[in-house]
Amino acid sequence: MNVGVASQQRLKNNSKFNTQNSKLEIKYLSNHEHLANMVTRSVEVICIVNEKSIKEIQVEVDDYISQYKEGYFSPLAMLARMTEELGELSREVNHYYGEKPKKSTEEEKTMEQELGDLFFVLVCFANSLNINLEEAFDLVMEKFKTRDKDRWTKIEEE
């Protein structure tokens, strides 16, 4: 089983684990090639298992919301929540990259937290309208790949 190129790059850049280096280290530590391969495959499987699909995220959010009588908010309320979360993300971006530093009394939040909040509300919104986000994403990517295929200069064309 191989970790995909994008997953390997993501792991290499963004986590404590580098699949390529780990394979080499495991092989170096073990004189038994089959044992090294087994350990390597186990490590790769753990990495793959820890990645959630959008569908799995939608199910997890639905399971969470479904345990409450109130359920999902109305579409208009959901849009208001999304706007609120986007405002909070905008505020964080402005603090980090803009001209407005945080007040000393303001709570420390991260863009990761704010993006997570926005993503949660987006998933709730999609779930409440029975929208499959994987299908919605595929539709928009197809649109970009066809409508905008010649709009930007590709890296290999420079």
C-alpha cells in the first residue's frame, strides 16, 4: 500500500512524520527486509486511516448534531452563523497580516481554530440541505478545469 504523492507531500511538509525518511530509517534499523516492509506498511496504513474523507466528516457532524432535539438550524440561521465565523477568521487574518494588532486583553485564537469553526458550520449547512460536499466539490473542480483551463499560466509553460 502506498501513500499518495499529495499525502506524502502533506505529511512531509505539515506533520511530525515523513513517510520516505521513515522507510529508510526502518530499513536501516532492521536487517530483516520483510520486517522493515511490514512496519513501513503499518505506518502508511495508520497515516491513511487518520485522514478523513469529506463524506466521513459529514457523517461525523451529522451524528453529533443528531443527538440534539434542535437539530440543524434553518438555512438563514446557518448562513448567519457562517458569516459570523467568516468575520472571526477575517479578524484573525487582519491581526496576523493586517495593520491592526490584537489588544492585550484579547483572547489568543488561531486561524486554524477559526477555519475549523467555519468548516464545521459549512458542513452543517450542507448537511441540513442534504448536499454531498464531495459531489459539490467535484462539480466545481470540473467547472474550473473546463471553464478556466487556459485562464492562468501553468507552471510547466513558463
